[in-house]
Amino acid sequence: MAVDDDSALQSREFAWTPADFTRIQQLIYRHAGISLHDGKQAMVYSRIARRLRDTGHGSFRNYLDWLEQHGSADEWQEFVNALTTNLTSFFRENHHFVELARLLKEGGAGHEWKVWCSAASTGEEPYSIAITLADALGLNGRFRIWASDIDTKVLQTASRGVYKLDGLKNVSPDQLRKYFLKGTGHNSGLARVRPELQKHIQFFNLNLIEDSWALREEFDVVFCRNVMIYFDNTTQRQVLARIHRLMKPKGTLFVGHAENFSDARSLFALRGKTVYEKV
């Protein structure tokens, strides 16, 4: 296991041992399926140290003991929130939205489209999906989007639907006009998603490794991008199998650029660049 150098250890507010890191690895794997490799020690220290300060604990050992013995559901959620990574942007990996637009054209406006975004983060991805659907089907088109995430804090941001204009550079001027309301006065530099678009999206908390998912739909399209990279092979297979069961025949799965599901050929067939079809 990699260890930090002495100077880094001496400059830290809290003592930090390999045993602390191993224990956190085990706990986050057990509760969220996330596999933290040894190179994540600095990140883990920084993020969990905030929980120590917020809860008044003087050491990682004391905090982790308390968490396991007396931690509330809220504190377990804070622990998970602290260790999730939320890197996102509007129309990230844009070829997926080009392909989604093609599928919509092929499927026709009369079809009721059901899409699940399984890692909604702060909302840029599900809103990009919604914009693509609205461009093809109209704001009153027949489509619904389920947008979930394990991190409750980012879901609050997503539900608000307010973004800095600087973060909307991949949204076209026409889309910005159609789907956003620009702020004025003290809200200058911000834009809010129009209610007419937002009404198509349902945001909710979901842990992909839990036994029961609050989903009973059959989806035409699932976005599960840059999620599986945090899971080991066993967890990946379990999650993929459950996603497979929730999809319509020949449904489309979009995944991240670093993800490869060649071991799941019985579930999904590659149909394009990080685009899979349900088998």
C-alpha cells in the first residue's frame, strides 16, 4: 500500500495511518460499492477530515468507531457524499447526444420515451438529455426522465436547476433561449432551467448496489456514464444485470469513455463508441 511521506503527515491536522485508509476503503465499498485504490489516500484524508471537524471527532479511528456503532442514516449519507466524485458538464461526450437524437428521429414522435440517467450529479447530464429530447419532440413531447444519484447534496443542486452562464458554453444560443431563463440584477451571470423543461425530470436518491431500486419502469435509454469505473468486476456485473432487466428490448445504454463491458456480452452488444444495445 502506498503511504504518504513524513512531511505530509507532519503537516496534517489529524493523524493518518494505513489502517485508517483500509477501514475507509472497506466501509465505502460495503455501503456504495466504490473501490478506492491506494493512490486516493490524499483525497480520502481531505474529504473525511471535514466530517471529523463537523462531528467534533479528534481522530479518524474515533470517527469511524462512532460511525459504525452510532452513525445515523444521515451521517452515513454524508460519509458517502464525501467520497463520491462529481465531474460533469453540459453535453459532455457529445457524441452520445448526437446518437440519442438519431434514436429519437428513428423512433418517431408518437413514442413515449422513458430515459434513466443513473448518475445525475449536479444536473448537467439529465438536463442535456432533456434538451435533446425537447429539440426532437418539443417541450410538450411525450418523454420522461428519471435522474438518480447516490449523493444527496448534488441532487439538491440538480433540482434547483440554476447554473452559471460560463458553464453553459456547450449549450447553443437557440437552446439557451428556449430552455433557460437568464438572471438579472443580483442573479446576473446565472441561468435557470425553464419549468417547462424541468417538469419532465424526476430527481431522486438511489444507491446502485442496494438490493431494491425505486424503479418499476422499462427504459428505452439508460445513461450510466463514468459510474462503473468505481466498481470492481463483480459489482459491475451485478449492476449491469439489474440495469438490463429494467430496459426495453433493444434498449440503448450509454457508458463513459473509460468503460468497457466486453465481459457482459450476454447482456449488451457494442453498437458504437461507448454505446451498447440490450441483447
